[in-house]
Amino acid sequence: MEDEIRQNGNLIESTALVKGQSRTSRPDPALKIWITNQVSALAVTFGIEIAERRLEVYAEHLADISREHLQRAFWRAGRDLKFFPKLAELRELAGALPDTLSDGRPGPEEAWARMPKRERMEEDSIVWCEEERAAYAACRPLLVDGDLVGARVAFKERYQKELAEARGQGRPPQWIMSLGYDIDHRLTALANAVQEGRMRLENALQFVPGDREDDFARMLPSAQRKLLLSGKVKNSPSLPGLAGVLAKMRMDGTVPEELKANPVHARETSSDHSPEEWRELREKAKAQIEFLKRSRNGSGSGAA
């Protein structure tokens, strides 16, 4: 069988994947049938046709992973990837590659797939780990310039460096919410983070507008939905000071258009400007600060 695979250039990746697998193990036939059905459904999602021989190879070399982890991998592939996944990508999404340890941090490919890109850079919300945040800051100027290929390379290089350092020091992942303007996408990101254990439900609620709590509850598993609807889960305290004012405005969707046009955003990075541009930016920043001060004192629409 391995000789067959080596002769087929489209399936050559599978030879590398089986090296670490036990040659004496006998995968459950029912699991292999289930994998074949899932891969076929994924192919339909991506609008491609997949050969029966390729389905067999996928089933053979994914059968050493539990159904629970595979289900998560198929779901993430359909949600996050832009192209039909290779075997290595599915194994990474399932947590079965060496660089995807059980600390909860995503592998490089999965992390890149999660990042806001193009016109969604200010719209999408994401619950990311500190290493993803640092890598995104490194590649963001390239994304702004429209260089998606260069941004991907820069992101992966920085992320792998940050990942190695964090794991070498034994640091647990720290999950951070980065707010975007799209409320619907934010609710989805928060629900996913709660389901994946990256954020506690009571912490997620502080980013959910009051009139959207029912919508958010419907996105949660039944046990958490019941807790939320019963009123047993309460919001965590809001952020203090001006940061809290701005966060509440973003949460409620009440950020003025002038601030949206020149967002003060955690994903922003510095760039070179002329002296005239710097003066103009400082004036705009002063105006924004004054607006936030008025809002904090109760004279603006963003007051708590």
C-alpha cells in the first residue's frame, strides 16, 4: 500500500504521516466508514469531487485519532479553512501533530486561518492567545498593504517563535478578547470560545450587548444556555476608566462614525508619517479623548 501511495504525487504526504503510527493497530472499521462520510461531506462543502482512493487514504491515516477530536477537526475545517484540507491540516486541527500540543494553543496553520484579514480586519472579533496576538501584530502591516502571502509567512514565523518560547517556559495560554465592530460575528466568536474552554461564560457576557443575550444563549450548548437564561450567570465587572467606556461603546455598537473612521484599535501598529500627518493625528486623538471624557461623565451616548 505504501508503494502505491509513493507513486501517486497527490497523496505523497500520507507516507510521512504514517511513520509514527503503530503498524500493529487495527482501526475500528466503523470509524473508518464514519471518517469517509465526513470527508465526503467536507468535499461537498468546498465544492470539489474527491476520488474513492483518496477517501480510503484519508480514512486509513485519520483512524488513529478519536472520533471526538476528528469531529472538532472537520467542524473547524469547514468553518475556518478556505481550501479543502490536506491530511496534515486535518491532523493539526485534531491536535495530532507534534507542534500541536495539548496546552490548548492552536497550531500555526489553524492560528493563521483564524486571523481577521482583508476588509474584515476591523470587523471581526477573535479570542486569541498572547502568542497569536504578537504574531498578528508582526504581520499586520503586510495585511494592510494587501500582501496576504507575505503576511502568512511573517505570521507563522513569529507565531512559531512565540509558541516555542512559551512552551519552553511552561507558560499556560492566556486568552484575550479582541473586539471587532460586527456584533453578529462577535457573538459567534464568543460562543466558540466558551465551547472550546477558552473563556468562561460570565467573562464572555461582558462583551454581549444586553439586547443580544438571547441570541448569544441560542449559540451555546444546552447546559450553558439554561444557566444563562435562568439568570444564574452574571456579567463580570466592566473594565475601569476610559478603556471601559470605549469597550462598552464597541459592545453596544454606539461608536461614532468619526471614531470608526480612525479606530483606536489594539491591532493597530505604528507607521511612518510626515510631520503634518502627525500633527493631524494628534489633533484627532485629542478630540477622541475629549469625546470619551464627556461620555464617561454622562454627557455622551457611551456613558455606562
